[in-house]
Amino acid sequence: MSTVTIRANMAESESLETITEHERILQEIESTDTACVGPTLRSVYDDQPNAHKRFMEKLDARIRNHDREIEKMCNFHHQGFVDAITELLKVRADAEKLMGQVSDTNRRLQDAGREVTAQTEEVIRCRIQQRNMATTVEKLQLCIPGTSKLVSDMILFLFRYYSALKTMEQLQNIYIPRVSQYRFCQIMAETLPKLREEIKEISMSDLKDFLESIRKHSDKIDCCTSRFQNLVYGCFLTETDSYKKCFFNFVGFLFKVLTVQDLVDFSPVYRCLHIYTVLVIPTITPLPGSITALSYLSSRTGLLHQQRGRAGRLIKTQSYCSDPDLVLELKNLIVIFADTLQGYGFPVNRLFELLFEVRDQYNETLLKKWALVFRDIFEQDNYSPIPVENEEEYKAVISRFPFHDAEIEKQQFPKKLPMSQSVPQIYSQVKEFIYASLKFSESLHRSSTEIDDMLRKSTNLLLTRTLSSCLQNLIKKPHIGLTELVQIIINTTHLEHACKYLEDFITNITNVSPETVHTTRLYGLSTFKDARHAAEGEIYTKLNQKIDEFIQLADYEWGMAESDGRASGYLMDLINFLRSTFQVFTHLPGKVAQTACMSACKHLATSLMQMLLDTELKQISMGAIQQFNLDVIQCELFASSEPVPGFQGDTLQLAFIDLRQLLDLFMVWDWSTYLADYGQPTSKYLRVNPSTALALLEKMKDTSKKNIIFSQFRKNDRDKQKLIETVVKQLRSLVNGMSQHS
């Protein structure tokens, strides 16, 4: 066979194969989604040089064939479409006629039913009224017992206050809640407080009239009291043979005293007591000049003995006030009154028990007053060291606060004391509180040990409750920044050292040795330590919040082709802020500054890692990884510069070790080493978790898929894509193994 024949046969064979391949491609294009057309068309161009021309001819022939089929289908259904339109035109006239008939029928039906609708609505309205009337009768029957009783009591309103109040209480708590959804009940409920207030005012007016009646008949009562006193002493001083005569005179006087009560009507007192008991408020509201009224009553010993229970309630009422001077005056009157009664032989145990209650109230009023004082001091403080220009200013400060520092004393003027101006003010006010608390102990006939114990307990309350609460509230205020918190820590340290001087101050007042077994110790140390720990915690929190504010300014271009060669601006600003902040921390105790620095570096590293692994971030390019690596390098340089002294070696740099190993793994693309040494204690990437590496690699895998159609033409890209897929599979197997093991 000749060469020409062989070549002709080969050409014919290749032509048949080409035609068959073109048919297959056309069928695939017709049956598959358009998104997959790219790889199919590429195979056409991979064949013989002129194959795509023959394919285009074949494609044109296939398109003409489909056009002929579409034309045949349209011609086949055309006549049916025309017939359907014709039928619709014929029906239109009948439809319009039917619509007119339906409208006429609807109008006649509406006219016929209008009267029935009106009657139906009237029936419904009548039934609603009937139901409302029945419900009203039922609910009113529930209120009839309380309402009728209240009306009968209100008829005798001026004489039956107590009964009317009890009836109103029963009406409000029992009957009105049953029908509270009705408007008339709401009106009744709003009226009851007004009636109570009116009854209260009337009873108080009667009480005032009672006090005026006492003042009016005071001379006669004093006369009777004096006669009683003379007879009592006469009975004990007379001769034995005339004792019987004196005794009969005394008994006769007692019967005469009973007639003196006719001068004073005590019913307003009992009525007011009962009314105020029902109103659930203090028995007697303090009147203007109530201490003066009590002083007047205390001068009438006979009357107070006759009404000692009621007087006790009056005295207790005066203790519910917010003025410590008023409570102190009340205490002095009680002491005078108790001494007077004790001189006449009456028991005064209740009055001395009452003094303990008044003492507690006095301490409470002092604590409230000093809480305001401390609050004002903290608000006016500038939270900066106290500047002293000369020796006089220095002596003025140390005269108010026990401060001694050999190094500062050697310095030349002007100089600064480490604490702020609130420290000597707080110390002075604590001493003033001790003086004020001491005033209550005067004339109480108490031993020095008891007074010392009372002073220490009240001072402990001031330190552990009032001052501690003020410090805690101050630390939590939003306008208190890092500089102020540092100064607060320094202030509490000096106040803690001054507690021993407060103990000496109390010892000098009471002359009770601190070595006494039962001596109470001051708890100021724990108060200032707790405040200092709270301030330290707030420093860590605010420092982390400030770091978060800088992190929010980060604006990475995650799809950049390559890095611009310098660190991000937000990160450099953050590092400068941390440097200046840690310079302020030099006045803090070493461990506090070191803890704050380590906490800030750890928080920064965690925030950067979270930013890199954020689930909302879908794609990361290698250029973005390079830029991120430059920023982490700046963080490591900052950690190695020893911003706070005291760290050993590269302790601070270890805060960024997780980020460093992760970025090195991706920068070097050293997956073979990572997978081979995984789980070994000497692994170069020991701190890289497989799940973390997988999450970041998935983001880079998505980036490589961005131009997948064209990347498959480049061998390097195809190899890299295969490597990523292989590493992803191995990392997933490691992650699954870890989860199964856990």
C-alpha cells in the first residue's frame, strides 16, 4: 500500500474521531450547566490546530437544526391559539351580561337585609347591657359589706377614726381587688389614701392640742407632784409612832391625785397611737421642736412616770433622724431623765436599754454624714502627687498625716510627696469621726475599756463599710483612668501604713493599752488591701479595653498581593501608648506593674490571633500574612525592650509565641516538618494547634481558588493547589484524631 493511501486512511480515521468527539462535546454542552462549559471548550482547543473550525461548523449546523424544530412547533400550535382567542371574544358579551345580573341581585339582597341587620345589632346591644348589669350587680354585692361599714364609720368620722381605718384596710385588701378592673373601683382606691391622710392630720392636730393642754395645766401638775414627793420623803423621815398617820395621809393623797387626771384628757394620745399603728408608720412623727417638747416632758417626772410606756415610744421615735447633733441632744436628755428617775427610786433599765438603741442610731447617722464627706474629698482630688515648695508646706502636710520617707526628706525643695491631697484629708476626717463618736460616751458612766471598745468598733464600721464602699464606687467610675487608678493604689498603700497611728490615737484617748486581751483591732488593713486589689483589677480591665480600641482601628487589606514593607500605623500607635503608660507604672509595686504588662501583651496576642482566625474573614493572601508578620515582629520588639523592669529573659516575648510559630509555618511553608514532628516535645512548631493551622489554611485555599480556571494552565499553581489539598486532608485527620482521643 502506498504512502499516499496510508496517509489518506489516517486522515479519514482522524476526521471520524474528530467528528465523534465534536458530537460528544455538543451533547455535553446541551445537557450540563453553563458553569462547567469552560473545561469542555478547552478540550476543543487542545486537539488538532484546525479542529476548532470544524467544531464551529458543527455547532452552527446544530443551531440551525434547533431553529427549524422551534419553527415547526410554533406552526403546529398556531391554529389552536387563534381558535382560543376567537372563543374568548364570543364569551365576553355573555360575561358582561352576567356581571350586570349579579350586581342587580346583590343590590336587592342588601336592601332586603338592611332592616334585619339593624334589628340584630339592637339585640346584641341589649344583650351586652343585660350582661353588664348582671356583672355589676354581682360585683357590687361583693363590695356591699365593706362599703356599707365604711359609710357607717364615716358618718361618725370624728369619733371613729380607728374603726374607719380598719374598714378601709379591709376594703382595699379584700373587696376592691375582686373588682379592680372596673373604673369605679379605681376611683375608690384613689380616694382611700386621701381619707387616710385626712385622718392622720386630724389625729395629729388632737395630739398637738393635748400637748398644749399639758402646758396649760403644768403648774397644777407640778404642785401635785411636789406634794407627792414631800409625802414620800416624810414617810421615811417621821418618827415610828407617827408612821401610821403619815401613811394614811399618803394614801389620801393618792386618791386626790386621781382627780388631777381630770385636768388632762389622754384620749388623743391613745387615739393617735392606734391610728398611726394602722397606718404602719412611726408612732409619732417628729414635730417641729420635738426635742424641746421632750425636754419639757422630762421636767415633769410625775407625768412621765404616769405615762412611761408612751414616753418610751416617743423617745424611740426621735432616734429616726439623720442629724447626729439632734440624736446627741436626745441622748443627753435621756441621761438627765434617767438620772432623775433613778434619784426618785424608779427603775431605769428600759431607758438605759434605749440608750444602746440611740447609740446605734447615732453611729448610723455619723456613718451617713462621713460617707458624704469622703465622697466630696474623692471628687475634689486631682489624683496627682502633692507638691511642696518649702519647709513650711512640708511640715503642714506631715502634721496632718504621718508620713516619713528618708529619701524624700533628703531631696531639695520643691519636691513632691507620692500620695495625693485626699490622703491627709481622709486621715484627718477619720480622727474627726473618732472624736464625734466619743461624744456619745460622755456621762454614760462607762469604763475606759468599754469606751475604747465602742470607739474601735465604730471606727471599724467607718473603715470597712463607709470608706470601703466609697473607694469601691470611686474605682468603678467611668471617668477614672489609668493614671488615677495608679494614684489610688499609691494612696491606699499609705493609708494602710497609717492604720497603726489610728490605733495609737484611740489608745491615747482612752488610756487602754493595746495589749489588753479584749482590745478590738482596727480592720483598716483589709479595707485598703481590698480597695487596692480592686484598683489593680480595674487597671488590667481598662488597659485591655484601650488595646481593644486600637485593635478596632485595624484595616488590613486581606487580599493584597504583597506587603508594603512597614508595620501598620494602628499597631505603632498602640505600642507608643503602652510605652507611655508603663512609664507611669514605675511608682507601682513591682509585681503589679509586671502583671499589668504581661496581661496587656497576652491580651494583644490573643486579639491578633482572633483577628486572623475570625470566621467572617473568608480569604487571606500570602501578602496579608507577610504584613501581619511585620506587625507581630513589632510586638516582639516591644516585649524584648523590657517596658517594665523585673522580667527574666524572654518571659514577656513568650506571650506572642503562638503567633510567631503559626506565622513562621506559613511564611516558610514548612508543612513537611510540621507534620513529621507533630506531637514531639522538640517540635519546631509545638505551639501550633492543627485546628488553628487548618482554619488559616482553609482561608488561603479559598484565595487560591479565586482564579481556578486560569490557574490550571500554570503548572506551579496546580502543584501548590494539590499540596494545599493534601495538607488540608492530613490536618483534618489530626483534628479528628484529637477529638476522638478527647
